[in-house]
Amino acid sequence: MERQQWGNRGAFVLAAIGSAAGLGNIWRFPYIVYQNGGGAFLIPYFIAILTAGLPLLILEFSMGQKNQLGAPGAMASVKKKFGKIGWWTVLSAFIIVTYYAVIMGWSIVYLVDSFTGTWIDTGVQEYFYENVLQLSSGPGDLGGFSIPVLLGVILTWILIYFILRKGTESVGKVVWFTVLAPIGLLVVLIVRAVTLPGAMSGLNYFLQPDFSRLLDYHVWIDAYSQVFFTLSLGMGIMFAYASYQPKDSDITNNALITVLANTSISFMSGIAVFGTLGYMSVTQGVPISEVATSGIGLAFEVFPTAIKLLPGGPAVVTTIGVIFFLTLLTLGIDSAFSLVESNITAFVDKFKWDKRKVTLWVIVVLGIVSLLFTTKGGLYWLDIIDHYINNYGLVLGGILEAIVIGWYYYPEKLRSYVNSVSEYRIGKWWNTMIKYIVPIILTIFLIYNFIGDITKPYGDYALRYQWLGGWGMLIALLIVVTLLNKIGNRNIIEVTNTDQALEEN
Ligand code: PHE
């Protein structure tokens, strides 16, 4: 069967931007900038983009597009055993989306309850931990399902299924909405925020440069990890999306647009978040350091609390509440379905099964696994698994991709392919990044995390949970990866050989 293709270039670029722009832009980026020297953080951030983010994005786009295969097939085309690296990235995506979808589920619950006023009338903390999560005493106590979360998650999976059902055809349409809507919604949040008293002091905290922070290596580690995560690298996603591009499509330009759009969305989020936090700190008379936070706490506790303080009565609170949770949902959903698509593409490439059926089954299996996070102890597991998969899954994938291309495939070959199809040509610096800089920096990051985790187990969870949700989970992934790469690889090799034969002719 002929491979699907994007209907037009816009669809591909928007899908890539949609994957990149997600929860990380709104709940991680602003806080990381604030914490790491404000405006001064732009220096490490852009250096990280130039030395690691953009080079790897170009690598992933070009490997997917050139081979017309997702990550496992594209990596196996270099050498069969490297298919494992592709599977590792795909399975990391598998794990991540099982809980990313649950966070989407919470957002749906909040969205619905913006209309009923539930979180507006109750204390936000009480609402989040008691009404929504119904949080149990610890990871050992799953305590049955939280029904609101369960319903939200089921709805999320149904949504994702309908978006992915017709592959590039349906995704190509949906991304116009899921990329443009959050941008529009962020504009509304920004306008509301910056016209509030205290907003400017909030923005000052966000961006005021403190150059002395640049001497702290933690700042640099944060810059690299943020760039890596925000561009959805090391997950097989950009391979999969690019594999549906015609072989002669521009690469460099698309990568640049993706990076620029994603960075812009991050800054817009920063302004909306810190403008609002500034107002909150002024009205409550507490220092910004007490309200500034990141992650789940920002999205589901602090920001809703700030919204409740807005002037203008219940109608304003409801409206801004709806807008905020719609922003979370539309920003996040295209990241979520890109993670699913990474899996679908990999399985269809490998087993040549019908794509529609694979889509359904991948989502059913993901849905079942995600049930763990809809239990009352789900938040603990989410926290543990997220930590390990982020620090080891993605990063290891990125290192190995760069090493394989840098040392076994030769970056020069890929660079000349990229340059033969792209408007902007990339120079030899790209080879250096792929061969040396990316692997070295990411390895430092990996070792740093590893030392951190063995000297102080993450989040003070008992060792058995670190093993179950962390190390054990990673080892299990490794086993599955090896199995997947062993069985029936003939298809892929054949595809690549004809592919090379075609090129040689
Ligand atoms: N890039 C997305 C974000 O910043 C998250 C993501 C990471 C999505 C990895 C897919 C893969 O939120």
C-alpha cells in the first residue's frame, strides 16, 4: 500500500509545532526562566537550541523523510541492530502518553467544572486533591478509580482516536485548530494579565536578567533539558511526522519555523503566567517567590487560585477559567496524539498491518495502561514514572541517535541530503554538533541525573517504588525493545535496500 502523505506543507509544519508546543511551554518554561536568571537565561536557552535542539530536529526530520519510515525503521536502515534505538524512543513515547493523556483528562474535568463553578466555589487545593484526584495515602494504596478522572481520560482517548483515525488526512486538518486556537487563547490571557495591577512586577521577575546565574551549571542543564523536551525530541515523533513528507521536501526551513513558533508560544505563556502571578502576589501581599511554581502545581492549583482573584465577578472568573483550561487542552492534545502517532507509525512500518486497525489497537492498549493513573494513587505513579522516563528515556534516545548518525552513518551523508532538498543549507558545524556536542552534553546530563538519583532517591518514595516505576520500568522497556527489534525485521531491510537501489540508479 502506498504511504500516506500530508496534504500540504502547512499540515506537516503545524503538526510538528503542535507536538512541540505543549504543557512544557506553559507550565515549565516560564518557571525555568524565572528561576535561572530571567532574561539572562535566553543565552543558555538559545545556545542549547543551536547546539542541540535544532541539529537533532534536523536529524530526526531528515532520517524520517529520507527513509520514509518512523524511528525504528529509519534507524534500522543504518544497521539492523540500531532499530532498537528507534524502538526505545517509540516506547518512551508510549509510556509518556499514558500519563500525558491523564493530565488532559484532568483539564477536561476542570473545564467542565468551570461552568458548574465547582473549583471556583471550593478551595482549589481541596477541589484538586479531594474532588478530582481523591488522592490516596501513597503509591502502595491505589484505592480504586477516581470517577471524574476516569471519565475525563476516556473522553481524551476518544478524542485522540477520532483525530488520528484517518492518519495524516485527519491530523492535517485538526492541527490548524489545535495550534492556532491556543495562540489566540494565550493572546486573551496576556491581555487580561498585563492590564492587571502588579502584572508589570510579575513580568519583571520573569525577565529581569541576572547574568551571575550563568556561572551556575544547573542553569545550563536546565536549558538543555528544556530545549530537548520542548522540541519533542528523542521520542520518534519527528521521524514519524517527517516520514509522511515527500522525499524532496524542504527540511531546514521547516525545522527553523518549528523552533521559532515553539519559542514564541513559550514566551507568550511566560507573559500570561507571570503577569497573572504578579497580580496575585500584589493582591495577596505575598512575595512572588511564594506563588511562582511549575508543573501540575501551577496549572491545577496556583493559576486557578489566581483566576479566582480576578476583578469583575463570577462571569469573568468563569470565562477566564474556561479559556485557561481550553488553552491547556488545545496545547496539550496535539503533543499527546503525536506521541501516539510515533507508535502507530512504528508498528505499521514494521508489521505492515492496516493503519486504521493499528490506530484503534494502540489506543486501546494505551488506554488500558493509562488506567493506572486514574486510580486514587495515580498521581504518585505519574510523578515517579515521569521523572525516570524524562531523565533517562528521552535523553538516552537522543544520545544514541546522535552517536549512530555521527559515527556509523556519517553526518556528512545526511547533511548533503538535507542540503539537496532545503532552501537554507546547513554548514559543516552541524556534523560537529551531531558527532560531539550533542552526545557529550546529553551524556553529562545523564550522568548528573544518575548520580542525583542514586544519592537521593527521587521524591522520597520507598525504594520498591523507585524500582517498580523507575529502574524496573526502564529495564522492562529494554527487554521489549530487544524483542521488538528481533522479530520479523525482514520487511524493513528489504524496504531500505530497494530504497538504496533506487537512489543508486
Ligand atoms: N513538547 C511537549 C511539551 O513541551 C511535550 C512533549 C514532550 C510531547 C515529549 C511529546 C514528547 O509539552
